[in-house]
Amino acid sequence: MKELEERIRLQGTVKPGNVLKVDAFLNHQCDVELFDHMGAAWAEHFAGKTINKILTIEASGIGIACVAARHFGNAPVVFAKKAQSINLDGDQYTTTVYSFTKQKEFPVIVSKRYLNEGDHVLLLDDFLANGKALKGLINLCHDAGATVEGIGIAVEKGFQGGGDELRAAGYDVDSLAIVESMDPETGTIEFRS
Ligand code: 5GP
């Protein structure tokens, strides 16, 4: 998606440790119009699929998924939580994920009330790097007996391999911008064409 690539070139900054910072429009300040265009792009890509639920993970996935849901017949958006809370009552599906940005393990939790057998789920997230967060969401869907219909990602860092692993495993992964390389010294960002 050219619009997203242009925004990354314009406002993205490359940090040491293979981190791309896009706080100006995705991870801190949110450009809702851009989110809307992203939702439209995923809706076009997944047009042939039956999708009745969108699953994402807190925090940055939530805004993107809620705007995108408008393009999927207002499908309910469920976000996996990353910490236990007294608000999380009843039975839960839980798994553990290693965080690329925080460099530690954290739980990923969804109430059994909101992820069910027979659900046809679109997974959405802001970034795909090594694929750990998505594998956690896929595990939750498997535990629930839900079908993963596809995976929509805003920014995939192609050089970290998570996206290609998921594609090789048979998942339909639609990443709107795939960064092939990025250089913290020069700030140069190359996209997969
Ligand atoms: P993965 O689990 O695929 O290794 O990493 C994906 C998760 O880590 C995303 O949910 C995202 O929050 C975070 N993440 C990974 N790489 C980056 C990055 O370069 N920039 C930002 N802002 N978040 C990232």
C-alpha cells in the first residue's frame, strides 16, 4: 500500500535493534483516515472470505482493528490482553508470547466468552517481526476451535522472517508494507516490491 509506505518514509525512524518507530501515525498518535484506508485494503484482499470476528492484541492493534471492522460489516473486535486483571473473570484461553520490543515473555489472554468454536477470525496487528505475537493469537484460536481466515498486518519487517514462516505454514498474510531492509545509521528504509 503506497500510502503507508510513503508515511513510513516520511515519518518513520529506524532505531538500533531493528526497531522501526512510527509513533506519529500508528503507535502513539493515530491517523484514523490512514487506518480507514488500511481497513479498505484488507477488506479488498480478504473479500472472498467469511469473517465474523476480528482478533488483535493490545495495545496498538486495537485502534487499527476497530477502524478496519467498519469494512468487515462491523464484525466484533476482540483484543487479547497481556496481563491478568480482576476485570477478566471466568474461563480464559491463555498462552505465552515473547515480546520483540520489550524483550520478555508475557501472557496473552482471551475470555472464552468472546472466542468461540465456529468463529471465522481475521487476525490484525500493527507489526509483524518474528511472528511470536501472531503465533500466540493463532494458538488461542486453535484452543477455541475457531478458524483463522487470514492475517492482516500494517508493517511487516520481512527480514525478520515471521511473515514468510506463516505464509509457508499456509496462512494468508496480507501485509500492507513490507520492510525488506532498514539502516539505523542512514535511516534508509527499503520495501519489498
Ligand atoms: P513479533 O511477535 O512478530 O516478533 O513482533 C510483533 C509485535 O512486536 C507487534 O505486536 C509489535 O507491537 C511489536 N513490534 C515488533 N517490531 C516492532 C517495530 O519495529 N516497531 C514497533 N513499533 N513495534 C514492533
